[in-house]
Amino acid sequence: MEDQHFEKSSRVQSGSTSSPNSSVGVLEPSYYEEEVDSRSVPRRVWDSFKRDPTLYATPKGVVGSNGRVFDAEMAAHRTADSPLARKLKGRHLQMIAIGGSIGTGLFVASGKALAQGGPASLLIAYSLIGAMLYCTVHALGEMAVLFPVAGSFSAYSTRFLDPAWGFTMGWNYAMQWLVILPLEIVAASITVDYWPSGISPAVWVTIFLILIICINLCGVRGYGEAEFVFSIIKVIAIIAFIILGIILDVGGGANGDYIGGRYWHNPGAFNNGFRGLCSVFVTAAFAFGGTELVGLAAAETANPRKSLPTAVKQVFWRICLFYVVSLTLVGLLVPYTESRLLGDSSSDAKASPFVIAIKNAGITGFDSVMNVVIMISVLSVGNSSVYGSSRTLAALAEQGQAFSVLAYIDRQGRPLVAIGVASMFGLLAYLAASKEVTTAFIWMQALSGLSSIFTWGSICLAHIRFRRAWRLQGNSLSDLAFRSQPGVVGSWIGFIFVVLILAAQFWTGFSPVTPNGGEPIVGAAARTQSFFEAYLCAPVVLTFYLVYKFVRKTKIMRAKDMDLVTGRRELNLKELIAEEECERSNWPKWKKAYKFFC
């Protein structure tokens, strides 16, 4: 024991220690080896913010903005290394997959969708977007296990499509999350105003913004624990609402009134016909935004081969249970003519269709409980927005696609400068104190909604191109550590859905749906404003792509020339599969069935 203690002490005193990759001359600072730290607590806190020279936001081997491999010299030695500290556990990733992005889009913006399209349009649009997302997340999971990326999905677009499109998608994804932060904080202040207090919304904005910043300053472990708790609360609340909604619909409410499918007949299942259905798609896409965070967090898990596939499969249950079932009940309990729905001309922006459904049943108290859950949910998505945008900005900086200072990562694995930039965008939430808060809500929702659609389409297309290159270069599907269940067919379905949604949104932008009881939108100026409210992201994305394409003169990646070696996580598949098969053989039948879906 004394010899071991002396050996550890001598390593600490030496000031640095060789990493497992010492053959390439990498020296890691000694704070990883210290077991007893004599520094004071304030000193340790201060030192934790210093830059860590060994941590990066992009794995070695990721293709950079110029189409060349990032840090090619060391790529062959560190292909399996994840740059950010792997402190997320399987339970964190699974709860992020189940409830991580449930927020404003489901609880608040679904009211506008119900008012515009009716309950049938709401159900169809959310179901179709959910099916598309199921295919997309599986495609992402396959690439993320093989090529883990801790910063941005743009690495896949750069590697398998076009470096210019990778640059565009990187900034598209960053802007999406930068905008969602103030949007979610504004939504949280709206939910607080449900209880009349006379307190300025700016006060609540300050409290919520400080809370979100503090959580993200606790590092990826703090983010994971916070999302774990938030997601549990959201899951319990939605399950409780589903049970309560079924009871209310069959006449178990305070007044004993049987509702059934009454509101599907009067006022009806659809509102504004096919155009109303198309208008709901962007709201549905906004609601599902963040589902792909499972892949972003994958590189910060200890064992992505085991935890990521499980989390990807659980996206199926989130789509079916939390979105489809809950919104079906909302459509049964709330008519689309309800004047308090968000998006109506006389809207009461302080309530959501979930709260309205409970209040209409004459139940007192539970509507306030649901509103608290809504507030927690939107704060959870705001928390995820700082996590997503900061990692994306850091990755863009290291690939030469953003200011290099954004790549600063401290000793706790936090991209501090990127977190600071994301937090500054949160100041836009002070629009909640303005009379134009509803207008700001609509504009920010439109931008982030289409951003998600472009991201998902790029993931599906990158997966299609990856599979083609994988086959042309003589690889077998059995060599993949995780294989997408829908496969290439699912990616084609997802990509085609993206094209159709963009086309439908283009149409409804020029020919917008008239709000219930509102005046028709006429005149060039009004129609132009309506179009950009629905299609704001498309011209921004196109501008980014064309300018970068012209300046850098990048070329579309050919399947036979794609690099499928550098940056790939090396796994002993035969050994892992043998261990997993041995473990599965001892499972009872119910567990085998459960694990197939979950």
C-alpha cells in the first residue's frame, strides 16, 4: 500500500502524466490524477473555469468546414475518444429521450394548432411528424454510435453530403436553440401570469434565466440530473392527465356530463379543410424539436452502444403516449372554437388547452397543478436549448466555422464562452414585458419550427448517403454496432416527409389560414408578413448555403470518396454481441418483448 501511495504521489508531483495515448506525445494535466486536493474550495471553483487543453467539442477525425479531416495527424490514435467528459449515464439519456423536449410545443402551441386545423388535423399532423421522427432518430442513432459527435449533427452533413451544407446546418441548428431559449422563458412567464399577482413578467424572466444558466454551469452532469428530474415530473403529469382525460370524456367529471366524440361532430373534426391541416405541420414540428438531442448527448455517455439504442427506441413511446394520446384527449375535451386557445383572435395567452380542458370540467385546483407542470416543462426545454446551442457553437468554432473563442472548454467539460453567448440570447425573453409578446412568440416559433425540419431532413439524407458509401466501400451491415430498424427505407420516408412538409408550409404561407372569428388576411403587405411567419427559416438557410458554397467552392461528397475510417469508434463487435446474446438468453419472455420495443 505504501508503494502504491508513493507511486501516486510521485505522479502528482511530476506536474503531468501521460495519457493512454502517450505514444503520440499527449500530456494530460495532473488534476485528473490527484486524489487529495489541498486547495481551498473557492480556489478549486476558480480553477475549474480554466481552459482544459485536452478537451474538445468535436471528436478527432470529424471533417471540418473545408472538407478536410479535423486534426488529421492525431485522428488515427484517438478515433474512439470522446472530447467532452462522458458523465451522462443511461438513465439520463433515456429520460432525455422520453421527456427532454416536451414543452411549449405540446402544452401551449398545440392550442393554436387545434384552433387552426381542428382535432383531426391536430392528430394527423402530430402522428405523421412523429412517424418521421421515429425514422430520423433511428438513422441518427446508427451514425452516432459509429461516429459519435458531441457538438453538432452538421458533422454528418459535412462528411456525407457537402461541407457547405454542413456549415449551413450547423448554424441552422445553433440558431434554432439560441432562439428557443428566450421563447421558452417567455412561455414560462406566460404560464406564471395564469395566477394574477401584479408582478412584472420581467421579474420572472430574470429568475428563470438565472436558474437555467446556473444549471448549465454545473456541467453536463448537472444538465443530465436536472433533465432527469424534469422529465420524471413531465411524464407523471402527462400520464395523470391521460387518466383524468379518459375519466372526464366518459362522464366521470364533476357535472357527470358524457362528452365522447361530441366536439368531433360539433363544431367538427376539421377546421379550414386541407389548408388547416397543412398549417398545423410547422407547429407539430416545433413541438417535436429537440428529439434529436438524444444523438447529441450520446457522445457524453459512458457506453453509447448500450444506452443510445435503448433511448432511441423509447422515442417511439414518447411519440405514441405523450403526443398522440394526450392530444387526442385534448381534441375530445376542447372544441376548436374555444376562445381562450392560443392563436385565436381573442386569445388568452395565459392558458393552454390542457389547462382549459381541466377547467371546463369544473375541477378546481388541478388546473393550477397542470400549469406548474407546464412551467417546469418549458424551463426544461430552455435548459436543453442552452446545452444544445453551446455544444453546437463550440463544435462549429473548432471546425473553423465560427469564432475560435467559442471553442473554449474548461476543466469541467463546460464550453463556457458558448454558454455565455447562448445565455445572452436569453435576454430577448424580456420581450415578455412588452405588449408585443404574442407577436414575438409567433416569430420565434416559426423560425425554430422550420429549423428542426431542415435538421431532420439533413440527418435522413446523410444516413442514405452513408449507407451507400458503406456498401460501395465493401462493408457489411453486420459490421454496424447499431442498425436503424426502419433502415434506408425509413430514411427515405423521413426525407420525403420533410419535402412534403416544406411544400405544404410554403402554400399555407402564401394562403394563410384565417383565425376563428378573425378577418381574412388580404393585401400584399399582410400576406408577405404571413409568409415569412411561416417560412422565415428557408431563405436564411438558402443564403447561408449559397454564400459559403460560393466563397469556399466546396464540392458534393461522392460515396466512393467518403472517409468511413477516421473518427470511427472502434468496438469489438463479435465479443460484445456474444456477451449480449448470452445475457439475453437468460431473460424471461416478457423482458425480451419489452427490450425489443424499449
